Amino acid sequence: MAITGNKGEWSEIYTLFRLLGEGKVHAGDANLNKLELYYPILNIIREELIRDECKKYEYKPNPDKHIVIIDEDGEEYARIPMDKFLSESSSLFSAIRENNQRSFSIPSTECFMGKIGCSKLKASSRDKSDIHIVIHDLRTGMTPLLGFSIKSQLGSASTLLNATEATNIRYLVVGKEMSDADLNEINSINDHLPRMKALLDKGYTLKYSDIEHNTFKNNLLFLDTCMPEFIAACLICDSMPNSTSKISGAVEVVAQDNPFHFSGRDVKAFYEHKMKVLLLDAALGMTPSREWKGKYDANGGYLVVRHDGEIVCYHFYNRNDVEDYLYYNTRFERGSRSRHHFGSLYRGEDGEVYIKLNLQIRFIK
């Protein structure tokens, strides 16, 4: 049976081939440019779960420019020139770029996968790591085994934080008492931004009320006691007539309002830091509906497959680079009115009118 997958899934195999072919990975800046800093790859460990049995293979570059593949018994499974991995990665890259189907097979790549012990596109993982690599950090001399999450620009932009009912944020509609006629008239407008414009035109504004899901609220409080109100303020920026969905743009708007009355010299940096804390934790382990204790799953960071096939690394040791990448390359995504009760006015048991906005964060590219 042929192996099939989407562009993002095939990008994981591409990453494996490319890294083994080059034997190193370069760090990236906030704009996905390669830096001179690079990390030699000492080993890549891949596990696959097949019929409840875990198969483990290690891929080790050696001084003779070969990749030595070791099976779960510690025996040599294959020995393949690094140049072969580079040529296979080039062919795979072209196939991914040229294919416009949602899910597809690549027989030539599947044949090579069989020679190196790969039978699935995704390695088995219980966390956010897509690949586990032993790298040599030339600055520290350390050789840790690290888990990296892979993001690809070859397919659709992936989500950083998925929308569920757990990510609903409730706002109180204030300004004046709302009549049932106004409530029904505003709700009858189908599109979100025109609906919000009508709300403002009639003299109403939004005030943060609560995070509905207690676990998500506690997770945000775990990051920062101001985080629920801060995220609520940023999310409003995506719902105003002059909306900005870009994360960095929303933070700039909130910083100008300075709702927490920060009196330091760099107000913008104060709010940027809060957002970067949220983005980093969401990227490396935090989910809305599971209690968060600050332990990162993808403890290495991010590997990004660029449009041109280059791969750049955002190593957690260079935390500022990881945070900048996330901050400048993510946006809010609006939910559908048919899901998670997004964007509809309703009257609560207390007689007040509320609206729910839903938090979802997606990569721009």
C-alpha cells in the first residue's frame, strides 16, 4: 500500500533527508534568513510505531561522508553516502512543490525510504517533537539529544494554537443598555467585521469578562497574572473595523493604550515580552485544555523548511531568536460563527449582553 501524505507531512521526510545530506543545520533570524552559526549533526533518532511495536533507527554521519544506519538491535542496517541523501532530498523537494493534491504519494521517495528503514511519513511521538537530533553546539561544547518541531512553508500555513471551545474569551458589551432590537439586528449581520462595526456605530464597546475554560485560564495565569486580560485586549484588535490580525501589530496597538499602566521607558517591550512568553510556551508544549506546568515537549526548538527548500533552525538555547521568529511570523485567525459560538451576541442570566471571541494563532507562512 502506497504511502500518502500532504505537503507538510512529506516535508518531515524532506527534513530528514536534507539534514542527513548536509550533516549540519544553520540557525535562522526572525525573517528566516540563514545565519553563519550552524550546528553539526551527530545523530538523528527516529522511532516508528508499527502494529504496537516500536522500531527505532539511528542515523549517524561518519568521517567518510556516509550515513550509518543502526537498527533497534544495535546492528548496522545500511550505509549510504551523504550525497545520496542530498540528491533524494532534491528530488523530493521538486515533487512536493509540483504536486497540488491534498494528499499524494511519491513512489521514488517511498522506495528510498524503504532502504533506510522508514515506513511512515511521521515518526511516532507523544509530544510536539517531529524529529530528535543529537547536535554539537560549537559554542557550549554540549551534545544534547533534542526534540524539534518541524514547520514547512511548502504547504498550508500551520497553526500554533488551535481554536476549541476552551479558547473562548467572553466580553461584556458596555456603553449603554442594549435593546433586544439592537441585539437581533447586529446578530443578523453575517460577516464578523461589519457586525463589529455596527456594534461600535451604535455606541457599544467591549470589556473583558472572563476566560470561559478554567484550565486555559489557569494556564494563562501560570504564564503571567496579567495574561488573560492582555490576550483579550490583543484579540479585540483582530475584530475592529481597522483590524490587524498580525500578532506584532496587535501588540503595538495594545502597547499604545498601555492598559496595565506600565511606567518604564520601553512600554512596547513590556507588552512584546508578554506575547513572546505565550507564543513560546504554546509552540513548545502548552495546550489550552491540559494543565500546563512549564515543561517543554519540543525542547530543541523549531526547524523551518523555507519556500526555497533551505532549512533554518531556531534552537531553544538561542531563546531570543526563537521568540522573534514566532512573534513576527504569526497572526490571529478568526473563527467561524458556526463553531465555538464565535462572534454572536447573547444575553446572560444577569441580563447583560456578552460576546465570545475565539483565540486561534496561525503562522503567516
